[in-house]
Amino acid sequence: MSNPTNAAPRTNRPFFRPVSLIAGLATGMLGLAGAGFLAARTNWHTEFTRLHPMIAPESRYQPTVDELLAMIRANSSPEKVLVIVGGNSVLYGVGQPAPVMWTRSLQEQLGPDYSVVNLALRGSRPTDGGAVIAEALRDEYPRLIYIANVPPLLTADAIGGDDYRFMLLDAYYKGYLLPWEPRDRSLSNPGRVAREDRIGAWLDARVRYRSAWNWWTFHIFSTVPSPLSVSILQSLAARGQFRDEETNIEAIPFSQRFAGASFEADMGITRAFTERFYDRIGDGWQMREAARTEFDTFAAEAFPTALRSRTLIVISRNSPYYTSRLAPELRERDEIAVTDSISGWERHGYEAVDSGTNFDPADFGDRTHLTASGGRKLAVNVAAKVREMSARLFSNTPAP
Amino acid sequence: MMKQLQSRLGHSWRSLLTPAATGVAIVISFGAGSLVALVLHFLLFRLTLPTTPFIYVAF
């Protein structure tokens, strides 16, 4: 039997030291948050053309507001007029390879005093993505114009669509946005925005997990497989390896572009394009009161009042391949809808412009998307309006 | 074996740890905490991505 006086006191102390463990946890989290903060301030999109699918939600990559701000800061001087292009696939330039995309033509049209950045996203609304970035840069780039597109008499929800709302929440919880009651109300409504999405964005604003892991995904390897890739290795490859490889729709012969089963479906959409907004009264068209109310309600809430005069809404049209086959009264209704849309947006303090009436069928790749030749025409039409806005808004605004 | 040794000595083997070994335990605990932070940070990133990818098709 051992002598109890010589025995060391019995201890059940665990191997892991709680204080050290917690200190490691806190230090690790702080270090990773710091890495995220640093990554967010670095421009890693050095070959940026536009938000192609491998750096967009289609491949499960969610660009942060900070990484896009860093990209713009690296490429655009505040001394220039910054033109941020948002909107959907039409302004993204689906069917136009990067070297001939319409925003390159817009840059050429506007000249070196302007800096054009294409932040349009496929399937997005006017208040998504690009709009968020433009609002975040409103003070840093006092000479800024935001461009988005929308079909006639459609407007935009203040909180955009579900697929790109992560950017709005990102900017909101990082304090980049103006107070805007309709938007703030919708964002705090659990029926509109899931609670977990808000908590996630709130946490990200504090520990910057998205910036840190996006950096990793872009430079090292993707921790989230891309559903767009054909092999496992490719799906996990660093996103920085991928280039903007947009299909060239002009490579498809014109005779094959509009053929096939989609013709009747697209013709049906073209016939009904503005149907729900108007009643036929005698020989003319009258806008329905419900349509006017809906338009006014959304247009009044879509963007903060202070940003509207520098927001240009481009009213998109269908391909003349389809509209030329419409009955004359339907073509007349579409024309009225374009005119009513422009006056409607202007009534609420925005700028608006028709995408153009000088397009040929060959300027379209399908019912809505433009080819490179159509893109060049769009650039000419939009550039005229941008120059006019710039002269009116910024002639007395000194460069910072 | 350990139990026999422990019963012979009358105290836990951990009490035999030298100050150096205690330092090792602290360092390993700190490292484990950092590793947990790394996993948590990544999980926050991974779990806040949408479960279904956004699919866009044109042409």
C-alpha cells in the first residue's frame, strides 16, 4: 500500500485545456475574419470582362459586393464617368463573345472620359446585382450612371429576385445602402426574405467568410463543385482558371436561329407581350387602371429617390423577326407600351430610353438576345442618352 | 498497465506531466481551437450557399 502522504493529488484534468481551446477558437476566427477583410480589399478579378457563369450563381459562386467594388476601384478612376450596366441577359450580352460584347461598343462610343463596367446577370431584375454596386459607389464615384433593362411596363421589386438577393443582403448588412423604407420593410419581412439568409449575411458582415472562401475558391480550388462542369476535377478547379467563353450566336446560320419547335412558343409570347396592360377601345388601346397602378407602385418603390436621376432604364423589345409577323394592331399596342413605359419611368424621376427601332432580324440571336451587330446598334442608341445624362447631371460636378 | 502504474503511484498519469508537456497540451489545445474556427468559418460559407443551383438556359 502506498503512502498517501507521498502521493500527488489525484487529478482528472482533461488533456485539452479549455482556456487554450477557446483562445485558439477566438484567434482562429479573428484571423480568418482578418483574412476575409484583406481579401475583400484586393482585386483578384484581374481579367474581368463580365460576371460569366463560372463566377456567378450558376456555378454556385456568389461574388461579394466587396470583391466587385475592389475590381471597379482597380479599373475605373473616379475622375471618369462610371457607367455600371446591370439588368438581365440582354445587357449581359448572351450570345456575344467578350471581345464583341455590346458594352465594349458602348465604351468605344462613349470614349475615354467614361468607364463602362458590365455587371448584368442572366435572369436578373433592374434592382439586382449592378444596382447594388452602383448604390454602394454613389459617393466614391459622384459621376456615376446605372443602366438596366426591362420589357415594356414591367418594373422591379425593391429587393430584386430571389437568385441574386445575396448581393443585396451583403450590401445591406455591410452598411453600403441608403435607408429606403420600402426596401428595408421588405428585407425585414420573413415572408419575403428567409431568416437564415438574413442571419447568414449578418454573420458574414462580421467574420467575412464569403470573402475569404471566395478568394480560396478563385485562387486555389473550389470547395463547392460547379454543376456546369463536365468532370469532377474541372468542377473543383480554381475559378480564376476559367475565362469568359460566351457562345457566338452569329456562328449559327440565320436560317437556323428561329427555326424549330420554339418558333410557335416565341410567337405566342410576342403576341401576348403587352396584352395584359391594355384594353381595345374602338380603334385604339387604353391602359388598364390596374396595370397603371401596379407600374406606379413598383416604380415608386424600386430605387431610392436620390438615385433615380442617374438611373437609366432601357426598354427592351422583341426581335423584328417575330414582331413583323404580328397583326398591325398588336404592333401598335407594343409601340404604345414602349412610349408609356418611358413616360412612366420618367414620371417617377428615372431616365428611360427605347432600346431602338433600327434592329434587323439578323441583329437578334433569338426573340430577345442581340447578336454582336445588334449590340453595336444598342450601344449607339444608349450612348446618346448616357452622354445627354452626363452633360446634364455632372457638368458642375468636379472630379474627386 | 496504465491502471497498475496509476494504482502503484496512487495518482493520475497526467500529474506526471512535466511543464514542457503542459506547454505542449496548451499549444495543441490552441491549435485544436483554431482548427475548429477554420471548420466553423468554412461551414458558415458552405451552409449559406443555396442548396439548389440557379440554372439559366438561353438558345
